[in-house]
Amino acid sequence: MDIAALREKNPDHWMKAAAIRALTLDAVAAANSGHSGMPMGMADVATVLYEKHLKFDAAHPQWPDRDRFILSAGHGSMLIYSLLHLVGDAQVTLDQVKNFRQMGALTAGHPENFLLDAVETTTGPLGQGIANAVGFAMAEEMQRAQYGKKVVDHHTYVIAGDGCLMEGISQEAIGLAGRHQLGKLVVFWDNNNITIDGTVDLSDRTNQVQRFKASGWHVQEIDGHDPEAIDAAITAAKKTKKPSMIACKTHIALGHAAQDTSKGHGALTDADQMKAAKAQYGWTTGPFEVPADIKAQWEAIGARGATDRTAWEERFAGLSQQKQDRFNRAYALDAPKRLSATIKALKKQVSEDQPKVATRKSSEMALEVINPIMPETVGGSADLTGSNNTKTGDLGMFDTDNRKGRYVYWGIREHGMAAAMNGMALHGGVRPYSGTFFCFTDYARPSMRLAALMKIPTVFVMTHDSIGVGEDGPTHQPVEHLAICRATPNTYVFRPADTVETAEAWEIALTSKDTPSVMALTRQNLPTVRTEHKLANLTAKGAYVLAEAEGKRQVILMATGSEVETALAARDLLQAQGIGTRVVSMPCMELFAEQDEAYRRKVLPAGAVRVGIEAAVRQGWDQWLLGERAKPGKSDFVGMDRFGASAPAGELFAKFGITAQHVADKAQALLG
Amino acid sequence: MDIAALREKNPDHWMKAAAIRALTLDAVAAANSGHSGMPMGMADVATVLYEKHLKFDAAHPQWPDRDRFILSAGHGSMLIYSLLHLVGDAQVTLDQVKNFRQMGALTAGHPENFLLDAVETTTGPLGQGIANAVGFAMAEEMQRAQYGKKVVDHHTYVIAGDGCLMEGISQEAIGLAGRHQLGKLVVFWDNNNITIDGTVDLSDRTNQVQRFKASGWHVQEIDGHDPEAIDAAITAAKKTKKPSMIACKTHIALGHAAQDTSKGHGALTDADQMKAAKAQYGWTTGPFEVPADIKAQWEAIGARGATDRTAWEERFAGLSQQKQDRFNRAYALDAPKRLSATIKALKKQVSEDQPKVATRKSSEMALEVINPIMPETVGGSADLTGSNNTKTGDLGMFDTDNRKGRYVYWGIREHGMAAAMNGMALHGGVRPYSGTFFCFTDYARPSMRLAALMKIPTVFVMTHDSIGVGEDGPTHQPVEHLAICRATPNTYVFRPADTVETAEAWEIALTSKDTPSVMALTRQNLPTVRTEHKLANLTAKGAYVLAEAEGKRQVILMATGSEVETALAARDLLQAQGIGTRVVSMPCMELFAEQDEAYRRKVLPAGAVRVGIEAAVRQGWDQWLLGERAKPGKSDFVGMDRFGASAPAGELFAKFGITAQHVADKAQALLG
């Protein structure tokens, strides 16, 4: 690259972009860790975007109608930290930049939404950002349809690298954005032809332009170091009604000895090479020093949106009070006041009617009363609408001609769905829930983990939660997935036993502000076990005594979901023999673990033998079976220790010994 | 569709295909479960493929040079069962067809490779089959380069549906096949425009033809019910040097009242509608009855390959004895005899040299001695070659002009990589291992589960296995992934503590015939803890006493991987205070659980207090801390109970309390 020519052609632009490059070099060198090359390559695109297009106000990073900027190539985190520092973000001080990747710094290795207000989403695992962005753009369309473009009218910009585009999830995102013609989504592809292992050609020769066009995108190809071309491309992208991809030909680690090499992808820390690069840039100040005039120009960019924002506030104030309240309530993730009473009413009704339905149907019954009073909910399914029971009558299908639709047909795209749901939740104003089969948690897993890490209340509705799936066989029968979800920090895993518990689980999930929920629901019908109406949300305790022992308590049976019925039947067998048996329903282990010792002791007192029952692997159960005052050697577990099989569900439960008789036998054997 | 016209035009073909349709209808109706529409839609394609192209001998379903047929749209399992029954497969008797999806039947809900010899791979989770197929085709190229096309020269055929193509993994597969110009891979796309939720248009408008072309595929579009067009397309696909996609316009549930609807996707069981469909087909026999002449025609197809096979056997016999032995040994998954001595020699050397290296480097050291003596190994990485340490000097890069290359640059495609590795293992003749960061197990998870379910010894090399990752932060720091892998049945999860244990783990992984292995390896350097050479593979016991208590044994510390060093240091602290402390290294919990009670008691005797140490969540540890003769209330765990953070690794271990001092303090607290 002829850096001198670039400098001369657009000196003002050049120095603003050079500030990003210099800060990146300095911060990565100080940390002796990180990725220098990407911010150095994409500095020009980012500079033009921030200077001329991005609607934002650095002093109010969470202004709802801001444009969203998503760094899908999250390893280039110094790009976003440089930008935020330069525009005057209150959190990203120079000290923070100097402490890049150090203990306690807000400038973490990869951008983290829960550390910095101006970071829209946590990226790093590749392909997530571009798929989050689909959710952001969908949420914008939905909100715009509901509140009008005077208060909701913003773009979602994404920087994605070759890694993002090679990950399969990108195809799911591209397909969704194309299908829904998300015209306010603009993706910059950092087309630098370099991956960690070498040139892209080592592993891929896909024509990305053709690929995006195949899914209905507007595509442009530009020189990613030409500010005029960048500006023109963004202008064109904003005009088209299609989602836009701008292929930006860039040089990774521009101007550095490692330019255009895979070495340039990583941490560039050689002092002489840094000096030489800065000399090329015409950057003469010391480490972390941004000349005052350049900083001032950047701060002016950061302040540029203040007028827009105040004008927006006036327009927002023009909405009816009801609309303002609804908007603010949804952004604050506050559930409507009526939710609690609505859930209680459903519980009361159900405890009287005692329907025998699958909990996936119970979930639908809950949603039927919730959705009408929570206009912020957005439902969907990965092509299993009739199986997941996620669509209620009032939602309407989200489509190009029905942006008010609150139900998304995600297609066979569990991963893209989960990531887009996260994007919706992060955008704000909507509460996404969507479903697939519990076994296909596997496909959505990277995004489910990120929901937990990002502290967002995405709800994953996972039906067909055990061998109860039946004839579809082991590929479709989860056995380890409850353990997987429970192993993940900050995740509520609900496995309700009936409609009452399901309604309670929904109440918790929809009032959660910073924890995602997994609803593990049955395919097969279950009886109502909560036949006595209680106002209190017992599921919120995680576990509770569902049936007390008659006579001396000798046995405690603990179960979740469909196995609560089994536990109750086993209790009948044991009580018939005069063996006092308590049944504990345990719909959410995480919440039970959060209870105080006194409550846990009340539910799981010492003395009795214990049997845990769950049509899944034992992992995760030992804390209740062996810990918590359990008698040594006096506990057992009835569940799965292998993959399932293909056969009618009832036969499978018998084959694998998940029966009341087997439970009763185990309890008796423990009693000796 | 004008079924009558189809019948008249090609009556012989028609009746053969009708046999598939009729058997499908009957079997699904008998099971009252399954998917009728797909086999009915793709029967013509399958019939032409089997009759005119597929190289196979029904009497020898595992003949190594057969063409591979993969039903990626695995829910259409009755297609494959019908075909196998019709051609005279010994396993798929009429009784098996009648027992479709029933307890104990080989005709499981989805095709399972471990039940039927002629089923190449287990499908059902969508997109897996097409990605497996990439591995099959790569393995074929590799074997052909090694043994010559006289003994290895076959195609891989795939039927994929819209679901397969919407799943992100398909893009990874398409990109890989295009990059490597896998000319012997032929994918039939069942272009029926129907998904479970409705028409494809509900969720996708991607131009699939353009999409495949963008990745360098040869694409044809045909009427999937026209046998001549199908024949011509397959002939053309076999000629091109590119991977081929044949878009077959089909009608789901052809000829049935549910044709072209999403209802047609599922189980069609209405007796009158079945009757009407069969009448349209001109199918007049009763349920499960195939007219003798039609069965005979199909059996002739099944026998057609016998000549090819015997000719192949003669050609194979012409190979040098050494080559024959190597070929047979690799297909039998027998490790070379020298492997054991080679591992022992490395262990001896290492216990003398006592290198302080990361276990990812230890793994490379093991591979450096293994790869030269195991020509069947194939290594790779998802764009982290230098980090995963999976490439040894002798492998060579697999490429279009170097099919002998044994190292694959998979690109940023963890999922496609894992599925293609499975395909390689299923193909036979090669032993695949490849790497990514342990945290990105998440991306590969659906295929890792299938490796376990399919009983194949794929090796997943997962480096950067804890907060030891350091500055990259929580998105890159696994905490729950050991628990996830351990929760999965039939999976060995190795977390070796040093080079000796790593070499032992490799020996187990490469002699395993039916269990996949996960190698969880550190980024950071670790000391050699196995300083005393032992011939026996101690890792094969799962856990063993690494350091015995001096004096009375009061404490047992159990640890894996990098925390074994911590345990040894804690032991020093405790012993310095006169507290006798045993250290148990536990590189593989699954293998330890398999040992007999006597051995487990020897390693974990009653009496002492116990502390488990692992930089990960506790889930999975309680069986050793609370069970196995543990003293009630006298156990503790030092590990992670939340996500990690961004900082240098040493600081993170201190922050999260994973230190020798903390371990010693906990042990002392337990002693009281």
C-alpha cells in the first residue's frame, strides 16, 4: 500500500483513522495480547461510519433510537475501544485503554455488553454478531411498526470478518435477513483475505458477493481504505430496501511490517515495527497520546448526535402517555403489573380443571394468556411451530408486509434463531422466546451460552425433552441436555411437571432481567399434579414438597417434569406398604440452590432415604442425592445412563426402568 | 401431478419406485409414526441411482470400494429401509420393515449406522449428513491417492432436503467441498418447497443454485420425477471434476392427498387416502406385499455389483502384502503393533527430560511420534493450527493437487469440521483428529454427540481448556465444557496433567474402536508430574495415586490437567504442617468409573477429607467428592462457579481462588 498517497489524499480523514491504528498498536503492545491487525485494517471504514453516518450520542450510549454498531469480528475489540475513547465515551477513559485486557478493566479481551453501555453485544465467538444483528434489525422493524418511525428509525451496522462468514451461523443469518428484507441492516465485510492459518484461500474459495446475492442482499464492492468510496457505499446501502453487504477490500495491519499476513492478525508488539508503522501514518506523538486537534475532531463526532437525540426526545414526548409507558416499560424489562394476577388466575383455573396435557401444551396455555397482555413478547420456532406450541392466536406472522407480526418462522435454523433472539433482547423493547426440540439445544448452544454470559433474559422453549419423544429415536431424544444447560452459569433450567408449574416458570422467565431461561417441556401428556391452588409461585423456590409422607417419613423422592408423575405413583406403591414417602418436585435446580439453608433443609431433611428420578443422565443430581444431609449410601437415581432408542414412549420408559415400580423397588432396597 | 402419465412413460421404472412409496406408506401407517412424504417424493431419484449408478453389492454392504449413499434428510428413513429391503439386504427383512420404529427393530426412527451395516451414517439432526459426506469424499480422495484408483474409486451420494440446506452447517460443508473440489461428491437436493411449518418461502428465499455455484459447485436442475433426466444428471455429475449438486424438483408425498403440503411431511396414515394413493400408483397388492416380479427386478439391482466386487477383490489381491495389511488394519481400526512401544518410549524420555510445556505442546510431541507410524491419521484444525498444535512435520497439506496430504485446513468451521471428521471415520481407512479451542466445543457439539451415538473413535483436540486462556476473556474460557462432554454418554474426556498423561491419552484414543475422545489441553505451560517412568498406561485407569501421603493419610486431593500441579503444591503446604496428603490425578472420569470397586476403593479409600480441584464447574465431581465412601460434610471443591474474565492467566487463577493455598486452607478447614 502506498500509505503516503492515502495520507495526502484525505489528510483529515487519515489522521482520525490513524488515531484508531495508533491506539490499537499501543494498547495491544501494553497488554502483550490481543489483535492489532483488524482495527488497523478497518479503521477507515469505522471512521467514515462514525463521522458521517452512525446516529449516536456519545454522552447517551443507550438512547433507544441510536444506530446499533456490532463488531462481529470481536477479536478486533481495540477498534471499538478506540472509537469509544475517541468520541468521548464516559466509560472508556484513557486509563481503560491503557488497561486493555487487564484485571477489572472494562476493556475486556473481547467486547462485553455487560461491561460497557456502548457495546451492543458480546462478540468473539465468530459469526454471533452478524446473527445477533438480524435480531436487532428485526426488533427495529417491529418497534418501528408499533411506535412509528418518528421514534424508531435506526440502522444496524455490522463489521464481519472472513471467520464470521465461514461459520455456518452466518448462512442462517444471511438467509433470514434476505427473507425478511431487513433493509436497515448493513454488513461491512472486512475482506482482507487473511485468517490465522494463512490466506483465506487455504480453506475457502467461496464468492461471497454471489453468496449474499443468492439470498437477496444488495451487495457493493469497495476499496476499504477509500473514505469517499466508503461514504458512497454506506449512502447507497441506506437507500436500498434490501439488507446490504459492503465488501471492503482491506489490508490487515495496514502500514505495519506484518500487513497482509496472518501474523498481522495477532498481537503486534515489536517496538521498532510499531515505530515504523506510526512513522508511515505520520503519527508522531508518544504511546497513547492523541493530538488534541484530532481528539477534538473525534469528540465533535461524538457530540454530533446530541441534536438528533434531543429532537427525538421531543418526538417521543409526543407519543400518548400509554405508548410512552409501554415503550419505557418494555425497555426496562419490567413485566406489566397484570402479569402476576394473570398467572395466578391461570393456575387457579388449571388446578380446578386438572387437564392432562403435555407441558408444551401447558406452555401454549400460558402464552395464550400472557401474550395479549405483554405486547413486547415475540415468539417463534425453528420450523416446529405445531410441535413447540409457541404460536398463540394473536401474534400474527412477522413478514415484509406485516412488521407488526410477533411470530417468526425461523426456518430450520436453531443457531441463527438463538443468536437473533439474543439480538432482539439486546436491542431492547421486545422479549423474545422461540422453540425447537430440546435435543437441538446442541445446535443453538453457542448462542445460549452467550445469552447467559451477556445477562439477557432470552427464553428458549425446548420441547420433546426426553425419551418421551418415542419413535424418533436417540438422535431426537435428549439425555444429557438438562445437565448441559444446568452446567452453564446464569441459566434457569425449568422442567415443569404440569401446567401450574409451567405457568410459574413462564412468570419467572418473563420477569427475569438478566438470566436466560430454558423451558424443557414434554411431548407426552402429563396429569395435573398441582391440584391444590396456591397463590405463591412455588417454582420460584426451585423445589418444594409436593406430597408429604403419611406416617413416618422414610423416603424422599425427588423428580422433575414428567417424572413427577412417576414419583407420585411410586409414593402410592410405597405408602401402600406403610412406607412414609415424601415427593419433592424440583422444577428448577438453580433456584433451589439459591434458597437459604433453612428452606433447603425443610425440603430435604436428613434421615430419609432419597431417590432422584429424571429421564436424563444423573450428572447434576448428586448434590441433592449425596449432599444436603443425605445418609451415606442411602440414595439412588432412576434415569438414563446411555442414549435412548426408537420405540413408543411408554415402552421406552419401561425398557429403561423409569417406572414407579422400579423407583419403589430402589427405595425399598435402600431401606433394607 | 399427472401420475398416470408418469406411469405410462416409464412403466418399469415406475413400479420399482412405487414399491418404495407403497412400503413407506405401509410402514409409517403400521408404526403410526414417521415421515411418509420424503421417500414418496424422492423414490424416483433413489430408484435411478440404485438401478443405474450406485456401485454396491447388497450381499456385501461393507465392501470398502462401494459407493456411499447418505440420507442427510434422515427423517425419510423409510426410503433407505425400503431400498435395502428391496435389494435383498440380509438385515432389512420384511419383518424389520413391518416393525419400523418399534422396540428392538433395526429399522429405527432415523437411520442408525450402528444398527444396520448398509447405513453409512446416523442422520436425523439436519445438515449432518451432507457435512459427513464431505468427510467421506475426502477420505476417498486420500485413500485413492495412497492405494491407487484400482482399489479406491467410488462416489459419495447424498440426499439433502431444504432443512439440511437451511442449517448453517451446510454452508460449511458446501464451502469445504468447493474448496477441495471433491468431484466424487454428488448431492441431490430434494427441492420440494415444503418444510414442517409450510412452504419454504415462509422462512427462506435463497437461490440455492446460485449459492452452490458461489462455492464452486457444478449445479444442475432437473425434474425429480423424470427417470431419464435423473440418469442424465447423475452421468454428468460423475463426469465433472467439481462437487455436484442436482436440484431435483419433486412433489412431497407424490400422488397422495397430502401431496405438496406440509402435512405430507409427516405420518400419512389415513387408510382411504393410502388406498387412493396406491390406486394412482397402480399398486394393487396388499400392505407390505411387493409383487414378485418387482422384487426380482430390485434384487437383480442388489446383485448387480457382485461382479464389480469380485473384480475389485482380485485387484486388491494384486496390491503388495504390506499395502493390503495396512489397508485392512486401518479399516479394522487396529493400531499398528508399534504404537504401544512408541508411546512407552516417549513416556520414558519425557519422565527423564521433564519438560515444562503446555499439554497442547505435549499433544504435538505425541503426534510427532505417532503420525509417522500411523499413516491412517488425518489431522487438522479450524484455523488454529499454531494454537492447537495438531500439525506435525510429516503430514503435508491436503489439497486439490496433494490428495496424499494428511492435514486439513478446515477454516473457521468447527461444526463442519467435526461432522466431516465423523464422515472420515465412518468411511473407514483413516483416523481423523482435529482441533479448535475447547470453548468452541459448543459449535461442534451436535456432531460430537453424534460421534458418541454412532460409536466412532473421532478425536477432538480441544486446546485452551480453562481460564488459563487468560486475556481473551470469558467468551473464550470454557468453564462448563468438561461437564458438557462428560454428560454425554460414550465419550472419553481426557484432561491430562502433563506430557506423560497426554501420550497415554493419545494411546487410548487411537486404539479406541467405538468411543470418541475429547482431549482437553492447556494453553499454559505445566511441569512434568509423572517423573517416575511406568510402563503401564495409568490414564487407562481413569484416576490413580500420583503422590502418596507421608504419614497418616488425612487428606485426598483430586485434580485434573493444570490443577494437578496446584494439588501437588497444596500437598507440599499440607505436608509441611504434618498433614498426610494424597494426590490423585484423574485424567478421565469415564475410565475411572469403569474400574472395579476394589480399584476405586484403593484410589479413594474412606477416612480422609477430600478436595476436588478443577478450573471448571463442579458438576460431575460430586460422585467422587460426596459418593465413593466420602465422609459426610468432609469434602470440598475448588473451581469455577461463574464465567471467567479477561486478564493474564496467573491473575485469573488467583482471582478465582484456584491456588495451592486456597486448596490447603479448604482441606484444613475440613479437618477442623
